[in-house]
Amino acid sequence: MRITGGQVFDLEQGFVSRDVCFDGEKLELSSAGGKTYDASGCYVIPGLTDLHFHGCVGEDFSDATPDGLQKMADYELSRGVTQICPAGMTLGEDQLTRICENAAAHRDGQVSPLTAKELQLFRKLYENAGRIVTTGALCEAVCGPVWQGYESTLATHIRHLREKIEANPSRPVSIVTVKGLGYRLDLPSPKGAPR
């Protein structure tokens, strides 16, 4: 196989115009045959490695679900990333054990327990039921004082929490998003009580 017309990454020269040839799975100086692909206007680089990876596509490594791992790997591969190095939060052994145990649980017919992070989030929301809890306050409840950069992962944990407690997670009525501020836990009023 031959890839022609692309800008190939070279460690010493940067991007240079060069053909890339493969014989089976190995790079070769020339190709004895096979298909030719025109990569004009494209960059040709080796598979990328993501050295600090928490998650993507609504999934998080800390949740440790096999389906989530597969979704993340498929997405990363579609973007040219062939290797990922998971980065987890600094968690205690008991929390890591719970995450691993929860990842093994199946949703079909079984109660899906809350992960340690989901429990921390729910506790913070419950303590402030009916009031807005800022994104920063929720991140701090889970990560401690150094939480900057955790906001998108927080949204993933909130989504997972909603999947476990909301009748319709895509239209939540209990854990409500307050755009630009954070989230609010709305608890149902007892029958007959004013709201």
C-alpha cells in the first residue's frame, strides 16, 4: 500500500512531502503493490498517544465501566489516538475498590449503586436541596481545593447520577441544571404541602 501527496511528519525535518509505503503492517521504503491512497492536502502522522486522559464522549475512566471504556477508545481512535494513558483522581483504596466493583455490576435487572464520586455529589446537592450549588462548589466537594479543569468531568458524573435516579435522565426533574451557575436538587414535596 502507498499513501501519496501528504505532508509526512519527520522527527528531524518536521512535515515534508513524502510517500509512505507499507508491506503488510510494516513501513517500507517502497511498495511492491496494493492500493494507492491520495493524501493531498492532509498530514500523515503516526498514531498519537494521549498521556493524560480522564475521559470523553460523556464517559470517565474513574467510573470504570467496560462499555464506557470501549466508547472512549472508539472515539479516540477515530481522532487518530491509538494509545491512551488513563489519569484518575487521587482516591483512597476503598473508593477505587468501589469503582471497580460498580464497573462489574450490570444495569439489567440490578440496582446500580452510586460510585464514590456520585455519592459525594449527591450528598453536596442534598445538603443544599432547593438551592443552587455552583459548579466550583461541586468540583471542590469531589476533588478538594484543586479542581480547575474538572468541570467537564463533573458534567459526566452528573449525567451518570441522573441515569440512576431520574425517571427520564434526558429531562431531569430532580437534579436540575442552572445554566452558567451549577445544579440544584429539587426534592418532591410531601402530598398536600405547598411548594
